[in-house]
Amino acid sequence: MKKAVIGMLAVAGLAAAASADQVNLKQLSVIDVGAEFNGTTANGGNPSAVAWDGTNLFVAGFASAGGTNQETAGIVKYDASGAFQSSFGVIAPTPFNRGYSGLDISNGLLVAAYDDGAADAQGITAWDLAGNQLWAKNARGGSGVAIDPGFNGVDSGVAWTTFGSGRRALQDAATGADIYTTGDGMIITPDFQGSFWRDMDFGSNGDMVARRSNDVVLLNRTGGNSGNASLLVENMENGPFINGQKISYVESGEYGDFVIYNDRATGSPGQAAADVLKAVRLDGSEITLNFFGGPGFDLGNGYYDFSYDAATDTLAILDFNNRLVYIYEVPAPGAAAVLGLGGLIAARRRR
């Protein structure tokens, strides 16, 4: 399959022709989170996961990089302007090169997945937006976490999986009680060949997308605990031992449904975002991503995380290596002609 590419258009007024195979994104803000993720705070050396609801921004950390405090990981809350609000969910000690693998947010609930190399009492957790823990599930949270809306009103909750499993486990969103486990949850693997799950996300209809190694998996839901899995992007499962392979399900009012992901077969530095950030529709057709406004992405190590808010049609993109969070609006197809290169702002979309 051909892979999507990024069009970095840097001239005000330069328009991309509106078509089904490209999406325009307008930069609204760049938030530097390096003050809280630099190896000297309790939150971690690098940011590893992001959750965004159009107003509240949460970033979780990874025990990495230099500094004097390398063996902790925590969650940081920012407001829509990028101002630091609070830290919580700090876990110390966190083994070096371990930490939070995923965050998700919906209707005032924040959920997190944490991995220290084995099952942990804080493996899957739920929080209110003030940072108060609601419950915790003992698990190895190395494969991300997502809020599952269920299917036709059945089997909603907090979804996760883990290495070595081919199923989606599900916790009660209010209590954390098991609804389905990794032994009886719905089968999400398309071919039973690999199980290095790294991330997952859901559409409002209950369909799921996930990263397995560097592949992109689509699960078309048929019931609360059932679905048909297929490979949306086949990368031959390259990079099975590379973390930070992420995904987001985007339901744009302007462009319809598509998936954004990072093609990360290696963790080597010096990777260009244009080679890594990719998008695809649910039928497997490629999409070109056109980014407008503000500075472009710096070279990184291919680790990006995503969080889409449908109510504001905005997308947060976290850059692990450069410790930045970008907020983009998904504007109307014809809006590229008037986007321009104005100063950085932090604004919610008005509808």
C-alpha cells in the first residue's frame, strides 16, 4: 500500500485543492512541555502520551533522557492556553525507558495506561479532571488505553490490551470492575501472527483502530464484544520492539472519518515528520496531510502521540523528542487559501 505524506505548506494564502485524498490542518498553538518533562521533575524525562478535550490538555511522561530525576513518570495538566496547572499520578520509581503508554479523555473522565515492564497496581487508572484517582486496575499497561463507547449502547467502558494478547479487555468506567478480561474480551487481532500492541482508539460507532507493531489494525464492530479485524496498513510488523507507535480515529465534520498514525519502524533520531506522520481512510486509501500556520515540526525520533476532540474538530499532536504539543484545527476543505501564517494562538473552534 502507498503511504500518505505530509504537505508542509509555508506560504500564506497557498491553497491545496480540496479533494478526498487530502486534509488541511491549521495550527492553533504550540505548547512547550519541556519545563515539566526534562528529567529533573517528577513527571519524567520526555512526554509520552497526550489527551485533549478542546479545553483541557493532559500529558503523561516517560522515564528517559538526562537529568537528576530519571526514574519517575507522572501526568501533567495544562489549560487551553498551555499554562501548567498541576501534576498527579506520579509513580516512583519507574524503571528507565518505561512509563505511561497512553491517555484518553471523554465526558470528564481521564484514563491512563502505565508500563514498568510487568503488571503493576497502577497499570490502568481512571481520574477526574482535577487529578483525583477514581480507580486502578492491576495490569501491564504497555499497549495504550481508550474509552470504548460500546456498540448500540452495549459494552461501553475503558478498553485496553497487553502484549501477548489478541483481545480487548474492558473495565467499568465508573468502578474499574472487570467487564471483559484479556481471556474473554473481543478478538482484535486480524491474523494471530503478532501481539506487540502499542495503542488503540475508537470511533463513536464503536469501531476500533489499533497499532500492532508498526501495522495499523481496523476492527469493524458487530456487537458489544465482537468485531471483524483487518489490516488497514500492512508494514510487515516491522519495529515489533519499538514503542511509541500511536494512532487516533478522527471523525471530521469537514472530511469524514480517517486515521492518523506515525510510521515508526525505528527509534533513531533525525527523522522528519514528513516521513513519519501519515493518514489513511477506513477503506485503506491514502491521505495527504497539509499543515498550515506556525513553525514546522523539528526533526525527531518518530515518536508522536495524538488526541482528537470531535466537538471542536481539533487535534493534539505530541512530539516526544522535542517535548512539544501542537494543537491543530481541521478546517473546511477550501479554508487553506486564507489560513496564513499568523502568530501562535490557543483558541477553541467556535461553532
